[in-house]
Amino acid sequence: MRTRGLRDTARALVVAALTLFAGPTFSQTAAPANAPAREMATVPTSHASVHMAAGSGSEVLMMVPKGTALPVLGRKGEWVQVRLTPELRKTSIVIRWYKNEDNGWMHDSTVVISPAKP
């Protein structure tokens, strides 16, 4: 009987952890990676933060400089998902060395959204 209670508790903890930590990953609205972007996010200030997930508490990947235009992949509330490229390592201030990240999140107050040029 005690084993069943422990299993139920462990299962509940796993579900809670997945909901808490994986929420932004599974609930984002994003275009397929190979689809052309319909919008661009341009940085109007000296620098803007690109986060790993949609939230100010998530890890900052880099600070992109003024004038940088990034393709918009999706949105989640006040957050904009943008495509990252290896070239950003040369022009941005890299906070966390990324290898597999091909997208990041920026708060919509730090960018100007405009239609992408065809």
C-alpha cells in the first residue's frame, strides 16, 4: 500500500515538473523552421536581450545590437520568438555559448515588429 502512495506522489511530481519547466517549449506558437518569416523584429535601442524561454526569469543567451533584424517565428503573450543564426556570435554580446539553440525569445517592448520583405 505504501509503495502505491510513493508511486502516485512521484508521478504527480514528474507531471508538475514537466508542466512548470517545459511549459514554454510545448505551448509556443511557432512557424516551421524552414518557413519564410512573415515578420521581422528589429532592435531600436543600443542592445536587447534574447532569452532561452519566454519569461524574464529565463536565461539570457545574448545581447543583440541596435539595428539587428531577426525573423519572427512565433509569439507567446508579450514575448516574440526569433530565429538565431551563427553570425550573431560575431555581432552580439554572447552571454551563454549556444550550440543547438536556433531560436530565442525577446520581450516585445525591446523590438519593433515589421512585415518581412519578400
